[in-house]
Amino acid sequence: MAGTAKVAILMGSKNDLPKLQGTVETLQKFGVLFTVRVMSAHRTPEVVAKFATDAAAAGLQVIIAAAGGAAHLAGVVAAHTTLPVIGIPVEGGALNGLDALLSTVQMPGGIAVAAVGIGSGGATNAALLAVQILALQDAGLAAKFTKFRADQRAKVMQADAEVTIADTAQ
């Protein structure tokens, strides 16, 4: 674990990394230091448990866990830490990520996992949610996030101005 990282991105398989580019790029855009690890809730459960148990002491503040199929990684992590855990259901397999989505959102009461959508939007939103959590204690990051939101609004308003057609009767 990197001593200065605030966010950990965990994935169940190295093959998930290309699907998490939005997570990586968004955290980089906001200047949030992070670490990336591969670990499996099923194949390396002791590694997952130790990582999650030690995460807060290592300085991490948010854990993002991405997995496909049964997608138990986020839940296992959440069971071993009090840090916020964000689950990304990875698309693929026979159900194209629906199984991962259902596994991620069907946590029992008492063990919370925030779940984002399947696909690239979910990967980006996981990073944005992590930024929002960190921004509660970091005024500079909060300002960056506020500017990000204002820039999004401005882009939509510009697009609206470019495509608006006067009311017409047909």
C-alpha cells in the first residue's frame, strides 16, 4: 500500500483494468493519489481481508472495488473495514455485468457498499464519488469538484445553445 494514497482501486482480475480507465483518469484529473491492486474475494480471501483490515492505518480513506460475475470483492472488503467502499460491477460474462450489479447492490443490512452503474459511466462515477467523500475534509478538492460541476453545466448549456431550433408548426 502506498503511504500517501487516499484511495485504493481493487480489482478481481488484471483483465478488469481497461474497464477501470475512467476511474484512474478521473482520480488523476482531480490530483487524488491512489493505489491499484489485484485481489480476489474467492481466490485470495486472506489477502483481501488483510488489505481491508489494514487500509485505514495505511492512510487510505476510500476503497473502490471492481469485480464481475459474483462480484463479492466489495462486500468482503466492506466486511473488514469501516472505510467507505464503492463497488463497481464489471461488465462481461454470460449476463454482461447484470450478475455483478445484483451482487454489488444486494448487500445485507449492516454492511454498506455504495454501488455505481455497469460500464464506463460507473467506473467514472466511482472516482467522482470518492472525490466527493474526500472533499468533505479537503477544501481544495471541494473547489475542484465544484468547478468540475460548473464546467459540466456550461458544456450542456453551450450544447443547448448550438442545437436549439425555434418553435415551428408542422
